[in-house]
Amino acid sequence: MLRTALFLLLASIHLVAPAHAEDLEMVNRPVNTSGLTGLLFTTAPYTQLPGKLEIAASILTENSVKPEYRISEYPLSITVGMKNNSEMALRGSYFNIKEGPTDTATTLRQTGDIELSYKWNFMPQPEYSIIPGIALIITGLAPTEKISSKKMSSLAHWGMKVGLSTGTEVMWKDHVLGIYADAYLAGQDLTEQRLRDLYEIMNAGLLLPISKYRNLQMFMEYTLVHGKDIISLSGGDYSSLTYGVRLASERFNLTIGTEFLHKKPENFDNSGRVSGLMSIKF
């Protein structure tokens, strides 16, 4: 499936015609669940305009049969556009976790880690070209819960993510085609051998052809998490495929997606997750 998707992705690039990056009449480029401009999980290299503020609220609900649990995460993010093609995002979240059979499930509520991200689009997409733009992303994480109560993360003191995002938006007949990808090296508590974890995160997203004058968009994303040593309730390494739709205007965004997760650790079956995101620009 992945080879087929990559083949179609490369074929679509050869079929599109070059266009002025600023002439692509994208209705809006909203933020993703991390608070940075992108799809649901994939981060695009583009940034918010200087002085623009975007507030986003999300919900991500995952259901698992083995082990049996239901996790609902409620992220909230604030993103600010800055000079020099850059943006900064502050993200926090709240979890509702139910473990065990539905009729006897115990419920745990806790706050998630605080994330502060900076993205710098140091190589914007050239004019009249399909050459992709490239952005640098740096994220710092701080815990809000004690390590003994963690179900979603083993972060005790600090964490970080460093990565690159790339993408291009090109014309295809009377439509706009967006192709994005990012890759991170993520780590946490690297100075403590017992708690340290260093792993990779990769995302790739395709914004399917959309009318230049319509607000409804469709997208598909692929996610890969590899190299996690510490297993939390929701598992360690996994790959996933997400399908979704987005309704966007100049200031408002509503995104809904369905994700199918393939878990790698033993004793973890595959699961599904439903995600929704709403944001408003000021």
C-alpha cells in the first residue's frame, strides 16, 4: 500500500504544471493538532502571516480492544505568526482514560505535557516552481504530571523534538494539489538512563485536488513512529493511515479525520482513532 501511494504521489508531481506559489488561491492554511500549520498530524513548511493569531481546539479519541481502553485527548493550542517566515505555537492537552471492560471501566483524568514549538521556513517555495519549501522545527516539552501517574507519556523532566518539514502546493488544471512531509528526532529525559527514550516520527500528507473557489478539502496522511523503548498505555511504535475532510474559510477551519493504527508491540492489537479540530484566526 505504501509503495502504491508513493508511486501515485510521484506521478502526480510530474502531471502538475508549475505555478506562482502566491497565486495558489488556498482559502486557508490552518494549524494541525500540534499547533503548527499543516493537516491533522503532518506539518507543512508554510507559516502564519506576521501578527496573525490562531486558536485551535481538538479532540482525539482512540478505542482499543487489546488491551481494552478508550483514550480521549483534548488539545488546545495558540499559534502566532512572526517575521522572517516563522511561527510559534504553545500547546497543552487534557486526557480522559478508561481502562477495562466498558461496564466496569475505571476512569483517569490528567493533563498532558506542555509543548512550545518554533517553525522557521528558511527555504520558501520558489515562484513559478514546484520545488518544495523547507522549514526547521524545534519543540521543547515540559511535564505537568508526576511520572508515577503517567499513562500517555513517560516524560519526567524534559523532552524535545527537532525536525524538518517540506512541501509544495501546485496547480493541476483548475485545482490545487498539496504535498507535505515532515520528520522528527524526538527524545525525553536523555540524561537519565532509566527514563531516557529517543525515537523517530515521520508524517506524509496529501491534500487532494480542490477547487480554487470552494472551501471543502480532502486529505490523506501516513504516520510512522519508530524506535520507542518505553511503552505507554497507547503503545510504542506504530504506523497509521488517516483519511479526512476539511471545511475552511479565511478565518475558520473545521477538520475531521479517521485514523487506522497498526501497533507494533506485542499484546497490542490494531486500533482506530477519530479526530476533530476547529480553529479560528484573528
